[in-house]
Amino acid sequence: MTTFTVNGRSVDVAAESDTPLLWVLRDDLKLTGTKFGCGIAQCGACTVHLDGVPVRSCQTTLEAAAGHEVTTIEGLSPNSSHPLQQAWIAEQVPQCGYCQSGQIMEAAAFLAKNPKPTRDDIVKAMDGHICRCGTYGRIVRAIERAAHAHGEAAANPELHKTSYTVGGRAEQ
Amino acid sequence: MSAALTQSRPLSRRSFLVAAGSTGAVISFGSIDALAATGSAGIHSFEPTAWVSIADDGVVTIMAPAAEMGQGVMTCLPAIIADEMDADWHKLKVLQSPSDGQTYGNPAQQGFLMTHGSLSVTGYWDKLRPIGAQARKVLCWNAAQMMKLPVAELTTEPGFVVHKGSKARLSYGEIARHAKLPDPLPEADKDDLKKTSEYRYLGKDVPRVDIPHKVNGSAVYGLDVILPGMLYASVLHPPVQGETAEKIDDAAAKAVKGIRQIVPLPIPLGPLGSAGGVAVIGETVEATKKAKALLQVTWSNKAAARSYDTKAVGQEYAKTAADWSQKGVDMTAFNLSHGDAAAAIAGAAKVVKADFLSEHVAHTCMEPLNATVRVDGDKIEIWAGEQSPSIMQFICAAVGKTSPANVTVHSTFMGGGFGRRDDGPEVAEALLLAKAMPGTPIKVVWSREDDIANDTFRPLVAQHFEIGLDQNNDIVGWRHRIVGASYAARALAEIFEKMGGQDIVTAGLGAELNYKLPAHTVDYVRAEGGISVGAWRGIAGGYAKFAQEQLIDEIAAIKGIDPIAFRLSLLQGQPRAQRVIETVVKMAGWGKKRANGRALGFAYSDALSGHHALAAECSVDRASGRIHVHEIWAATNPGFVLHPRNLEAQMESAIIMGLGAGLIEHVDITSGVVQQQNFDTYRVMRMSDVPPLHIEVISTDDHPTGAGEAGVPPVAPAIANAVAVLTGKRLRHLPMSPERVQAALKA
């Protein structure tokens, strides 16, 4: 049996110790918010926090999680209250949504470490995540929005200048 | 929440179909709890009664008939009904419709539940507005009785029927508590529909109903379905599409802990694309994956694909495309062909000839294919994220030897569709395994490697053009030949037959040409090599526009006029087309001097309806051959825009896929073996690859047309046109890889 903490709760899992944490979370613990996309740490969809650090759970064994604290998207906040989740909704980020759990978990760990990122910082941090629907522009805007919400009260004009502008629309 | 209405009128059989057939509206009143199923977002397993249901607490539940794959139909289609009936958006619940095509099918899809071809909004627009209007009429009729007032003096505000004079009002919830269904149900006609100016939700940026579930892990995708007693299955697919397992040594596989059964699945390469092989059923995904790796299988060596090499195939198709002695099928349907282009060209002063080649690309939806199926007698239940429940019903009826009426599809969310989730090989595999274990739900999970190797790729296509010009260099005739494998022969066999071999996907939709030409013909030559092809976002538009929009630039150059002016002259009498072009011209600053080493390329597209234009500012690194796209401006007019913000998102999304297909994506096949295996070898656009995108959405009071794919076709030609300005060289081969750019520069 392997014991570790998931979203603040201690769990005992009987799976083989070389089982990827991804499948332990999904199949044994029924936490399906963490997604399977590639299995080789190329897409980021399986990202969870291991002691607060983002890891690809498809390449993290159950053994590596033993005795540690795992946080999944389900445990990021109660009622989607994390500023990133609120920003994700405000910016209407997701399309199919499949990659978004991993994106949000990565961004959450990133902002916790780097609360005042530049746009370049954001892209570097998030580039390991593939979004086939191409929501990249809104992901960047949502992270900037959440960072701003956490940061100074006074608006930083640089943060609001986005390259991903969307034009006006002609009203009829 | 409970009310006399609920008790006295049990919901499941209390449906009332409008016999007139004009709207097919079904309305009932009752408790929402009776309609809700498992409580998990996205999964439903109940009997339908209505498009609209109103609970006595005022919550309005509206059915979403099309498949939500991120394109926003789960929001904008119910919004049509919600607006016409003046439902309160804050008291709205949306449920995915059950797989009952007769009630919920798309008129633009022969009344079936199919979501592809950018036809959802355009198909449901005239069906759903009367349904909403009818619901409003029923509410007012009831309110009139309850308030003892004439119906003519009543109007509605969101969630309320209001008396115009006294302002007395009844909430929809109060009405639901006492409501009856008038007999006969009132018809909704044109005068009952709202004018555009009266819309509260349509044309506005309402928040998407699925998004809250997609930021906290609660959205249920096919892969997330968990049922009691469920087992998992992995499938060892043949190394080359079309081979079968001749000898299976499963001793080591069987010995893996948690494995239940090894099941050969001899599914022939056919309508589903590549499927089957040898399946491993087990208690966990990992166990089945481990066991699959231990299977020792001797495969047959007879598949046609064994001699499929993408390089050779491309050369062969190119030869065929340029050889008019090889007969093709005239694409007379879909308004693609008109006039006698061959005759016009024969008499032309000058003939411009060009050949284009485009490689296979893969779908790589973020969620690998999967499906959960349970068989109980002759009843089949599927849980999966599929674009077309109707297609899945047909497939299961055929494979399971039952009738489509016995097949229930529980639609979950899906992690990407893009045309892939229409083929159903994973559903067929799960069905056959479920038949081997009746009563046990079997979930087939494809690995990413399975997903790429067995994809139904966008066809590898060679195109040949001959364009006749008169002595003024005006176009007299335009001949376009498309050579490639047939999607329709595989997936739409009956239609393909009926249309005499015209392929709506490989050589049809997307290859439209809106310009005013005296004669334009498109013909299709089918060429098969044993590799299954599918519908990939933008379908023929992705490669047809790459060619067409470059040729327009080239002919403009021959004529010595500005390529924008040339396009506008060919679009006389088409103000919507001209407007998107002029909008992008303004947005991008066409005509202004660009920074050193940069040029602007332009493309217009009418592919898949609507009007779209795009400009790309690019530079070329001559040493490496790498094209750098610095910035993109695009304008789109798909008629009336139901959800502007969502449309912008769709354009961004499709443009990014267009960049991928234009610059980097490709599938190499050597002796039938797909060389790309996962995201390390099949490269797609990442965040750092995306340039700044500026999108302008133009809404006009025209019948709404599709927008999910429209952003793809104009991307590659705009880039190629910019490269031509910078280098004087034409790129004819997709993707426009650095190697190909270098080769063009040397030529």
C-alpha cells in the first residue's frame, strides 16, 4: 500500500508502485479532472502539484508520491474561487477545455512563485502545455488578469497592453 | 420545488409533439429534478420530453442538440430558444439532448444528430426560433387565463409575462405551477419571431454555459466516464492499416495482474478507418497498457498500404493531376463548376499552369479516442464524446447487428473534435468487446500513439490548375483538378455513389471560388493507397485556398494591378465579400511601408460559407529557410453573429490550426508505417509559436453561416503571398517547411 495526501486528504492506494500517478488519481481515486493527453510529458494535460511544485503526473510514479502532498485541479480551491479560475471564466478561456486543468495547475504554481510576471515569463512557463484549440491568447490574458488582481491596486498599464487584441465589431 | 403539476403529470410520457411539423416543438412543465440525471456535468441518461421545460421555481431547461467540442454550440443554440421565449438567462439550465434524431436532429444534416461541416448554427437557426416563440406563446396563453386578461395585452420580459397596461406580472415559475398545454398548441409564424434589434442574448457576449465546468475539473469527457463494474481495454492495432493478426501469443500478456481477457478484433479497414487488432481487457488502464506491450503478434503482409510512401504518393498524384487524359469526376454539385473552362482555355491567349502538393496532417485532439459501451441483450449504450450520435447509432447497429433505435448515445464533452470524432472506430471496438462481456461496460482507451498511427488524416492531395487569360490578361477560364483519397467513399458511401463519385470533403466544400469567372471547373480524381482519410478542420479549404489565393496574386501581377484591387474587381456585386477585404486592408495597413525585411500577404476565403479575409506580415530567414509570421489581421462575416466573442475565439483557434498546417504539421508514411508517434515527433503550434492576432467580427442581418473552420483556409496562402513578395518565389508544397523554402530560393 502506498500512502500520500491528495487535496489535503490522506489516501492509501493498493496500485503497483510503478503506476503513473495520473492513473492512480483518475482510476483509483476517481479524480478525473487531471487528464491524459500523451503519456510522455509532452502536452502538460496531466499536470498536478507535488508539494506545490508542478509535475507531469504521467511521468511521476506512485512511489515518487509516497509520503508527499499532491494537489489536483479539484483541490486548487473550493468553488472555483482561485483567482486564476475566476480569471479563466472572466476571459472565457476554455474551448474544448481538455487541456485547461493542466494549464491552470501550471499557472497556479507559476504565479505563486512569480507574482509579477512579464508576458515573456508567462509564455516560457506555459510553453510546455499544448492547446489544440488555440486558446493561448486568452490563457496569457487570464494569467495577467489574475496576477494583476493579486498585485498592486493601481493598474499597471503594461499588463493591460495585449498583443492579442480583438477588434471591434460592426453593429447592425 | 415539488408542485401539484409534477405529481399529477409524470414527466416521462407527458410530451406533446406539434403535429403540424412546422416546429416540432415539445414543451412540458414540471420539475427539473425529473430531467436531471447523474448530476455530473455533461452526462445524461434519461428519456426526453421537451426542448424546453420550465420548473415551478422558474428555472428553464433547454436542450442543446449539437455536440459541444469547444466551438460554443452548447451555448448559442439554446440561446436562440432562450431569446425567443424571453427566458431569464440567470435561471437557465442547458442539457445535452438525448440521442433522438427525430426530435433534435439538424435540418441541415438531413435531420440527423451530426455536428460537422460548420452547419450547426446555420441548420438550427430556422428550427429553434419558432420553438422559442411557441414557448413564449404558451406562457402568455396560460398567463392570460391566470390573470384573466386578453393575450393581446400581454408581453414578456426575461422570466416574466407582463401586462402592458397595469404592469402586473407573473413569473414563468408561477405559470409553470398551474400551466396547461393549450390544445392545439399555438403555431409560431414569422411575425412571432423577434427582430434583430429585440434580441437580448443573441448578438451579445453571454457567458458560455460549459466554461465553469472546464476550469475546475468537473466537466466529464468520454475518458472520464466511470460506471459500476467497468473494465478497460487497450487495443494493439496493426503496424500498417489494413493488416490483420495471423498469430497471437498472449501468454505473457495474460499473466499481467488485472488482465481479464485477450480478444482478437478482426475489424477490416473500411468505413470506420483503421480499427481493431488485438484487444486486452483489464481492470486498469495501466494493466491493459502493460499487457498490450507483451503481446506477440504476427501480422499479415497483404495490406495495400504496405507500399504507401508519402513521397512517392505525392509524386504519383502530381502526375495524375497534370494529366487530362486521366478522367476525373466533375464537381458539378456544391456550385463548384460552371461553364466550359477547357474550351475557354483552349482559345486563350495565355495559359497559367501551376501544381500544388499538400501532405497529410493529423487531428491530434487533446483527448485521445476512447469510448465506453455496454451491451444488454439487443440494447446498446454508448458513453463517448462524439460529434455525431446519429453516425454512432448507425455504426453500432451495423456492427452490433441491431437497429439504431436500440442504440442510446450518452454524449459527454469531448477534448477536441476537428472532424475526427465522426468515424467511430473506438466505438466499434468497445462494442465488440462489450458484446463479448454482456452487461459489463467496457471502456476502450487509445494511446496517443494509437491515435496518431490510426488517424483518418487529411488527404494527401495534388492539385493542378490551368487558367486561361485573354489578351488583356483577364481570366477566361479556370480549371482545377484535385487528386487524393476519398473521404466520401469511406464514410458516406451511399451519397458518394449517388453523386457519381463527387467527394464532398476531399474535393468539395472548401474548394468554392466566389470570384466572378466566365468558366470555372473543378474535377476530382480519386486515388487510393490503403490509408484512411478523414475530414480535417477546414476540409478542402486548407489546401484549395493555398493554391487559389496564390494564383489570384500571380494573375494580378501578370495584369500589373494591385492584388487587392484585382480581388475587388472579381467580387463586383458582392458587398459582404468586399467589406471583409476592405476591413483587413484597413486593419493591416495594406499599402503602408513595412519594416525592413517584412512583407504583407493577403488572402480572401469563402470556404464553408461566409466571407473571411486575412493578412499576414512575414519575414524569411534566407539562411535557414524559416518563415516568421509576425502578425495576423483577419475579418470575418458569417452573416448574423450569434455570439461575437465566441466567434473571435473560433477565428483565433482556426487561424492557429491554419498556421500549424501551413508551416509545420505533416504525417510521413514509409511502407505504410506512420512515422510520427506522439507530440515529440508530430509538432503542433505551441504558445510561443503564435503571433499577435487581431480579429474583427462583422455581423450583418444575413442567415448565419458556419464559423468553426473558416479561419483555417486563408492562413497558408496569405503567408505564401508574403513570401512571394519578399523572395519572388512561389511555395507550392504544404507545409511550407524551411527545407522547402530553401529549395524554392535556390530554384
